[in-house]
Amino acid sequence: MAEEKECCCSHKTKERSEKEYKDMIHRLNRIEGQIRGIKGMVERDAYCTDILVQVAAVNAALNSFNKVLLANHIKTCVTNDIREGREETVDELVTVLQKLMK
């Protein structure tokens, strides 16, 4: 992993700190496990509402992941790009927010 930096974004890639990387992978691994659990429930003919409760938990976990990722993006990439005069990053952020709010 690259050395940690305050903001390590380039226009379309981002080097993440070891901590940020591990946190994201940990969250995604948990979500992946939840999805496999739902698949197993379907395969075992589990009751519909039991599956729906697990799907709601996955949705909440994905929303939490998005919130953390979005906050990190704004604090690093967006802020850095604005400082460097790349105002188009704000338009990109608005587009992403519109997609997230559908």
C-alpha cells in the first residue's frame, strides 16, 4: 500500500490509506457474507418475511458504506479538486448525489 497522504486523489483514481482500505474491504466482506446468507435462505425455502428482513439489513449496510465513502470523497477528492481549480468535480458530485437519492 502506498504511504498515507492527506489527500491522495488524482482525477479518476484514489490511493487510500491502509486504514481506509481495510475498513472498506471489511465492510464489503460483511455485506458479501450477508448476500450469501440471503442466497442460502432462498435455497432453503426460508419464509419471505425472514428474507426481507435480511435484505433490509443489507440495504442498511450498503447505505452505511455509501455514507462513509461519500464523506471521504468530499473531504479529500472534492476538496482537493476545488482547491486546484477543477470545479467540474462539483458537477460530478451533484450527479452522483442525484443517483444516490433515487
